[in-house]
Amino acid sequence: MKKMISFVFCFMFICSFLMSADTAPNVLSLEEKTEGFQLLFDGKRLSPEIWQSAIDGYPVEDGAIVCRKGGNLLTVKEYGDFVLRFEFLLPPGGNNGIGIRAESPETEAAYHGIEIQVLDNNAEKHKDIKPYQAHGSVYGVVPAKRNTEKNDYQKPIGEWNVEEITASGSKIKVVLNGETIIDTDIAEFKDKPTPDGRDHPGLHREKGFLGFQGHGDPVRFRNIRIKELPK
């Protein structure tokens, strides 16, 4: 009987260890490894083999990339079609952005690429934002779904949010904490103006750099992993 109890205890311990390791920040799950995801951040440093440009503006603190001075922190590699998964934690009033298919570190991804907004929608200073400026929106182009009764699907300030961005050709999908807030085809804007009335020459780029467009607000990012999709 004691041997059985000991065996069960050990089995439970091993299962618990594997589950915790499988879901720990900055570690790929077994399923993600099988699916072909790759880590872009190991929780320790910003590798110059993966990241470029504003590395000094994003120190690593407690296993997370923290926007301090900000700027354009982009990957060295260009990505076209992909699934990007990450976690973020907003300070009150926090503002940042995920640049995808960006042209270069010297240009704004919102116009010379695509920017997926990262924002504390409920901050007083953001009360007058346009729909296409809300969190998860394709900035200036497609507004994200909002639901004020559910805090716009964001976790309370100080808690980690989980987001997934899928870019497949002209189709962009954003899932925030399990809720799809963007599922759109930006091809429609080849023949009509964008809602913000600005030129977006990078909107239809097929590939480009990926990263963060910080303004100095201490937004935190971790668990950043990507899977490239076939054309």
C-alpha cells in the first residue's frame, strides 16, 4: 500500500512539474514545439541575433521586456505570414503597439507596415480615442470589437493579458484573452481610403519586421513566440 501511495505521489509530482514547465513564461509548450513555434525572447536578454534598433529602450526586468525609453524595437528577421503569441501587462494609461511587416526601424509601422494597437482603453486620458485607436485595432484602419461591460476583454490593470495575432496574406486576426476582437481582410483598402484619412503605404506589404512601437509607458511583454505560416 505504501509503495502504491509513493508511486501515486511521484506520478502526481512529475505531472505537476511537467504542467508547470509547459506553461511557464518564456518557455514553449510541448504542443507549440510540435506545431513549429519559436521563442523570440528567453526571459533573460534581448538577443542581438533576434532583435535590433531600440534595444536600450527596452530593458529586461523580472523575465519581461519593459518599455522604458521606448522607440522601435524590431526583429532582425522579416516575417510575412505568421501566428504571433505573447502576453502583455499594461500600467494605468499604457500605450504601445505591435508593428508587423514593418518597413524599417526608422519609419512608423502604423503607416509603413501595420500596427496592432496596445492600449489601456479605459484610462481617462484615452476617453476620446477614435474607434480605430482602441486596443487590438489595426491602427487607423480597422477598429477592434469593444465591450465596456467586459472591460473591452482586457484583464484589470496589473494583470497579464494573452494575445494572438495571425497574419495570413491580407487577412488579420487578433484574439485577446480568448475573444476575437479583429477578423478582417485589409485588401478592401486597396480601393478606398482608410478611416483615419492617412496614407498607409505599408498596409499591403507582404513581409517586414516585427516588434514594439513604444512611447515610454512601462508596458511589459513576455512569452513572445511565433510560428511562420506557408504561403
